[in-house]
Amino acid sequence: MANRRQLVRRRRSVRNIRKITRTMQLISTARFQKALNRATATKPYARKLADMVTAASRAVQDVRQPLLETPDVNKSALIIITSNRGLCGGYNANVLRTAMAVTRERREAGESVELHAYGKKGVNYLRFMDEPLTVASSAIGDQPRFEQVAAVADSLMTAFAKGALRSVDVCYMRFISAGVQRPTVMRLLPLTNVEDEGEAAAAAAEPQRDIVFDYLPGPKELLEELLPATVRMRLFQCFNDAAVSEQVARMVAMKAATDAAGDMIRILTQQYNRARQTAITMELLDIIGGVAAIS
């Protein structure tokens, strides 16, 4: 058993660690609320944009758009969104595990895969695994800006329209609720379904209304503007969902660390009290033995 001085030092260190993890938990909670507000604020715009694209596509009899067609090439791109910082539990591990499983599956099928990694943790892991990276960036943090994501989407749309890529997918942690986040691979290009599952469920829950659009310019010219805007907005939502999920994971991890530190403090306190009681008993025995020897 460690002596009392060692137990006091260990208990003081654990208390300091608990203060740090508690502070990080509170910071993550505040950042989670801000990230959730940003992610929620884009939902109505994305849903209305999807309605307009669907209506314009129905109005055009023969839709020939590069973003809707699949080029005949054997090369695809996979965007992997991770965090720049750690201490967020299994957040990055789950995303990277899903991304590597998809990459292996496609390579086994004979397809070439470009990896676009965003986030220091994903970049470092993929470099450690000797994976060739087409893009390795940590510029987009936990507060993504639309102009940053739009530049990424524009470069991918340009490569896809030229026929250099067969498809573009995004691997990220999808935020469903504060208690549920799932690693998801979403098809970004070609545009096959402008609404994801969450948006479709929300739209189904709302009262159905027949919306009539007046197009000026015509629906075909309008699609040329709406389709790139849809790709940019969907990718922006992926980064926002990843930011929200990161803060939730860090909040949960720091709460677990704080609780574990509290349990350890209780155990160390019990050990200290036991060691102190043992030392007092030994001192009393020494006094009693000395008195007995004198008498």
C-alpha cells in the first residue's frame, strides 16, 4: 500500500484533472448548442431548395445535366470528415473505420478511390496507414464557413463534370439526436436524391400542399443554378453535422472522465484514511509497548 504522502499527491493530481475535464465538459456543452443552432438554421433553406429542384426537374422533359449523370470512369472520390482535436471518445475512430471499410470494398471491386481528408486526426491516421491522400486539409474547423465548403464543392463538381470521377461520397458522423450519432456515407455526386432520410421524414410529417412555381428564367436554365447550389448546401450540412457530433462526443467523453475522476478520488480517500488509521494504530502500539517495557 502506498504511504500517506503518495496518496495525498495522487489525490491532488486527480482533483486537478477533474477540474480540467469538468471545464472541458462545460465548454463542449456551450459549443454544442451553438453548433446545433447553426446546423438547424440551414435545414429550412435546404428543404425548400430541394423542393424547387424537384419541381424544376419535373417541369423539364429531358433533363441533361452533368451533375445528374454518371461518367464512365473507374475512379471515385471519398471525402472523410474528422476533427482537428482529440478527447472526443470514439468519434474519429468510428468515422475512419467506416471510411476504410468503404475504401477496401471499392478497391476489391477494382475501383480506384481518391481520399480527401478534412481534419487533423483523419489526416494523421491515413498518413500513418500509408494511404495516398489527394487532399489533406485541417483548415475547416468545428465552425465551418460556407465559403470554405463551397470552394471544396466547386472543385469536386468541376472534376465530376469533366468526367474525371465516377462518384463523390462523403463519410461523416451524422447527427440524429443528442443521444444518437451514426457514421454515414452519403452520395454527393451524381445527384440522385436531393432529400436525405431526415429531410424526407420531416417533409412527410408536414401537411401536404401542392406548390406551383413560376419560373423566370425557364426551369432548364434554373436547374443549371440550383443543382450546384444543392451540392454546396448538402456538403455544408455534412460539415455542420460533423461539427455537432464532435461536440456531443467530446461532451460525453469529458463527463465520463469527470465521473471516473470522482470515483478515483473516493477510492484514494478511502485508501488514505485506511493508511492513516493503520499508522495511528502502529504509533499507539509503540507507545503502549514502550510504557510496558518501562514498567
